[in-house]
Amino acid sequence: MRRDEQLALDLMAAIRADAEAACAPNTVEMVSVTFDVSSTATDAADIQFEPRIDRRTRTVLFTGGTARQGDQPVMKATAVYRIISES
């Protein structure tokens, strides 16, 4: 697997964990995701992931996040999740 592909998976894992925590005890199901690659990471060890929630409705979560190396954004992602009620 290429480094940028692994970085995308790691960024999505951080975003999903944040989404699941925000929507608990409900579950989330991905509807869409987009990535923007700004630059190439020189070393995967010093990447920081910054997930964020943009907006939440009763049934949809708009979220995303950034992978940074130092002050430089390397990759950004936006995602939409469907919130599935446990009741």
C-alpha cells in the first residue's frame, strides 16, 4: 500500500472514531467521503490527525478532518455519515 493511501485510511479512522463518539449510542454508516491531498508526508511518525464535526442533524452527520505534519496540512477529508438510531 502506498503511503498516501495508508494516510487516507488513518485519517478516516480518526474521523470515524470521532463520529462514533459524537453519535453514541447510535451507530453511523458512511454515505460519502472526499479527500484533498495538499503535499506528501515525509515521515508517517509525526502526523497529527484533527477530526471535526461540521454539523449534525437527527439523521445525518457532516464531518471531516485534517492530517498535519507540523503546521503543514498534508491531507483533508470531508465525510457524511447516516446516523442509525438504536431505538
